[in-house]
Amino acid sequence: MKKVIVGIGEILWDMLPSGKALGGAPANFAYHATRLGEEGWAVSAVGEDVLGDEILALVEEKGLKSILARVPQPTGTVEVTLSGAGVPTYNIMEDVAWDNIPCTEEMAALARRADAVCFGSLVQRLGSRASVLAFLKAAEGALKVFDINLRQHYYSKEVIAASLELADILKINDEEIRIVADMFGLGEDDTEACRALIREYGLRLVILTRGAQGSEVITLEERLPEPVCKAEVVDTVGAGDSFTAAFVVAYLRGDSLAEAQRLASQTAAYVCAHKGAMPE
């Protein structure tokens, strides 16, 4: 039986220098879960506009299962600029479709079937927060992965703390752990900051990604470092989302933490070697 793995939150167009590409962290996550053999679902909303039509058509073309409500607000877009090393900077439009995800019975039915749900802080900035929390409540037996995904000024201590209370796994990068450690007074050591969060919120583990420096899986007892897989980097858009998806797929299959981390690193390297967040 395939595992039902859901990404709930933003779906949008990344407006890259080379043109637009389908994106949004939860949608990227669901896509890579699907490509790795599981039943991935993207839950979000798009506008009643041409950009929304194009997302629905492309999601179907990519074979990604979805619940994408049509709402009056415009389909989300993000202006993406890339550094010389291919590292993205984002300018995220506000009060767009994915900020207004409705809470529906169809979503609740999917939540009750879910084996894992990935959610972030960005989707909780406006009206979608209530729908995300309702989905997590309905997904009673699912593995809950908080991919914190701090963007611009769209986060708060209250949202982060409430999300950690609901999570089993935290995925965070090296820049974000410094922000969270300062916010919660967790000190200067990244590993110990992660362990403090594990103790405080009852997490199973923390996945800490460090860009070109690789990643770490941290538990109260272990710290497992993993180097990056070598790749000719085109851009890093969506690499972290693919990492999370691959780790969750392997974790649900019963692989060891080291095996899950290795698959995640390989998947992220593949994404970095291709344009956009959802390469074939």
C-alpha cells in the first residue's frame, strides 16, 4: 500500500529569471513524495484566473493528486532572484489564493487517511491558518512534519511555538535555527538548540540542513551528519522541499535515520542540478 503523504499550504508560480515555474513548499514536497513512489497530495487554493487554470493543468500533467480550491483572490506568485551560486531570494505576494484555503469535508476526509502531513509557517500568515490547524487535528494518526520555512517577515514566536506543539519532526535550515534560537533564548550551539526544542516540544527528531555543508539529523541521543551529494548546481529552488519529502518517504518505509538522510541528500542534489523545484 502506498503511503498517503500530504503537503498543505502554498501553491504558486515562482517567477524565475528564466520564466515561471510551479512552486510552493508543500506542493514541491507532495510532488517529490509522488515521484518517490508514494501517494502525494497537494492541498491549497488557486485563483479564478489564467494563472490558476495553468496550475491546475500542470498539476494534472505532472500526475500530482491535489485538492486545490478556486477562490476569488489571485493565484499566488513569488518573484525569485538568483545569486551567482544559484541561491534564491524571494518576494512573496500577499493576500493571494493560498492565503485563503477553505476548510472542506474533502480535506477532512483526506486528513483522516493521511500517513504524513507537512506544513510550514508561511501559510499561517493570514486566513489559511484555521484550515491548516483543522487539517492537522483531523490527521490524528499521521506523522506531522513542521518544515518551518521562514520567509521575509511572515512568522512569529506564537505561530512557531504552536506549530512545534503539533509536530513530530522539525525541518529547519542553518539560518532559521539561529533565528529560532535567538527568539527562544536557546544559546549559540545549533545542536543544543535543536535538542532543547526536542525536549520542550516532545519532537522525535530535528532535521537541520546546512546548504553546501550538508545536513544533520539530531535526536536527544544522536547527531548524524551527512555531506551533500556532488551536483552541477543550476538553482537550489525547492531543494529543501525535496530533501524533506525523501526523508519522510524513507522514514515511513522503516529505513534507518542514516538511510533516510542519504536518500534525502541524493534527491536534493538531483533537484539542484535541474531548473525549478519540480524536475522530472
